[in-house]
Amino acid sequence: MKPKLIAASILLATSGAVAFYPAVQSQGIVPVNPPVSATAARERPVVDVVFVLDTTSSMTGLIQAAKEKIWSIATTLASAQPAPEIRLGLVAFRDRGDAYVTRVTDLSTDLDSVYAQLMDFRAQGGGDGPESVNQALYEAVHHLSWSQNPGAYRAIFLVGDAPPHMDYADDVKYPASVAAARSMGIRVNAIQAGRNGQTLQAWQQVARLGLGEFLQVDADGSAVAIATPFDEKLADLSRQLDGTRLYYGSEETQASKQRKLAAAEKLHAAASLESRARRATFNASASGRLSLIGDDELVEDVVSGRVELASLPPASLPEPLRAVAPERQAAIIAETAARRGELQRQIEALADQRAAFLRESLADSDSAEASLDNKLYRAIRGQAEASGLRYEADVPAY
């Protein structure tokens, strides 16, 4: 089949999926959720957020809260206007003599892979009071690929319950690292877990020097974690949506995408039901779709017209398409696009119902106001405004 006929068959077969994909402009159909082009993604404002997280034994509760709420935080970040490109990074730290001093996960739009790293964090070690905060902050500032976009919102959130070791002679002390962050346009915020007086003093200075916010929460993170009647269905639909992704390209590219798919499978197997529902809610957003699909995804690229299926060498195609005729390849892509659009619509509807349920459940709750969710949102909303991002909601995503 010739390229034009293949393209025509795809567009006809996907006419029922216009909520996710555009139809031919001459037909005058305006999509609700068009695919994200590479150009459009580059034009989005950028949000870079790195969590520098103490993973010693006393942080068990807060680490668990982070695992549960990272998708809610991502959804909150995604609620800005205009919808941003969201990149998250992690720096886990303990102290010298522990199993590790730091573990760094670079900034990435692939939040599944970042979350897969977070899932591996266990609270162990520590015990002598101060931790290697200095090294963790230095690496967060200097060892991650911060956006060079001058308008990006860049922020570090230091999270811990113990003060820094100031007696290591070969450390770069935190005031120097925070000053370097400030010169790079990175705000440094400090979230204290618990009430340790030495930590309080250091964390307040970090926030003051970093032009950030000082936040204080209970040792368990003080996060809002409510199960809803929609969680199970959202988690199931999300897994089905994951199954619509077909990646193509070089052997190296496809190997990279297999790691992305494996990260998603890992969270479906091990993350809580509520966390998977929060991920589905994030993926229903414009920013979430960018994270979910990423680059080099065949359905997205063919249906949008960025790639002609007939022009691709067979070896570059995903495994399910290599052994079938061109006509069947086109049909598979069309069917997958239609299924993706329907799943996306169902997820969006359930995500709206879930959000309404949570708003009603928390309407008269004092705990929501004092929660980590709310404190983070207040800090982010105020800081991101300088980068042209507007967060108009009264409350964060839960």
C-alpha cells in the first residue's frame, strides 16, 4: 500500500478517537486532546523540581509518604497555565559509613522511571544525628541536568530531620552550594520532618539563603492520603493505556524505551492502588501525556503526520509490527489510536469524579490545611509565578 493510502486509512479508522488525536484540518475537526508535537513540547514552560531526601532510618514515615504522594505532587505541578513540561529528579542521602552517601536520579520527563527509583528507597542507616546534607545539596546543584531555559521554574526541596555534618573538612558547606543554586536561578526550599532544634536552625538558613520556603511537617509527612471509590478502576484503565505504547527507532532507542515500559510494569506490580490511581490522574493532564508517551512513539508520530509508516525500515519498528503486512500495520496503529483515545476519555472522566470526591471529603478537614500537600502547593504557586506559570486552584491535587 502506498504511503498516502496508509495515511488515509489511519485517519479514517481513528475518526472515533478525535478526543485524543486530530483529524484532517480540512474536515474542520478540532481535537480535545491533540498529540504533543516535539515543537509544542519545546515551547512549553519548564518545571524542574528535585527532591533531596534523607533516607536514614528515622525517615521511614516520610519516605513512604513520598512514595504515595509523588504523583499528586506531579499533578499539582501539571495544573499550571500554560501546561508545563515537568521534570523531576531525586538525590537520596545518608551519611559516611552507611550503605551509600548519595544516590542521584537525574531530572527527567519520564516520571515512571524516576518513580521506579523512588520505590527502591528504604529508610536505613544514620543514627549519629547529623547527615551528609552538604554533599547531597552540592550534587543536587552541580550533578543534575538543570534546564537552561531562562524562564524555567527550577527548585530544590531539601527534606530531612537531621542537621548537616559541618565537621567534614572536605565537604562543600551548604551555604556555598545554596549560593551557587541561587546564581543558577534555582530556588532552594527546606522541609523539616519533626522538631529537632538544630535541624530547624539549619533548614531555616537554607531556605533564607536559597530564596525559598521553610516548611515543617510531622515525621510521617503530614500528607493527605484518602482512598476513593474510583481508585481501582483508574489503576486498571491506566495499565491498559500503558499497553497502547509502541516505540520505534534504533536498537539503542528501543532498548531505552523497554526500560521505560519496565518501570511502568514495576509500579503496577508494587505500588499501592491509591498511588496508581494518582498516576492515572497525572497522566490525564497535558503534562502527564507528555511524560507517558515521550519521544519515538509510533502511534503518536504516525497519526500526527510527523512520520510516514512506509518510510520506516522494518528493523526500526516495534516487534509486534515487524512480521505483518503494511496494510495490517496501518490497521494496528489505527486500532491502537482509537483504543488510546477511549481509555484517555474514561480516565479523564474518572479523574474528575475522584477530584470531586476528595474535595467533598476534605471540605471540613483541618488536616488538609496543615498537610505537606498544601504547604508544597503554596510554596510552588508563589515561586512559579515569576516564571510565568499561573496556579489558580485554591487547593493542590490529592
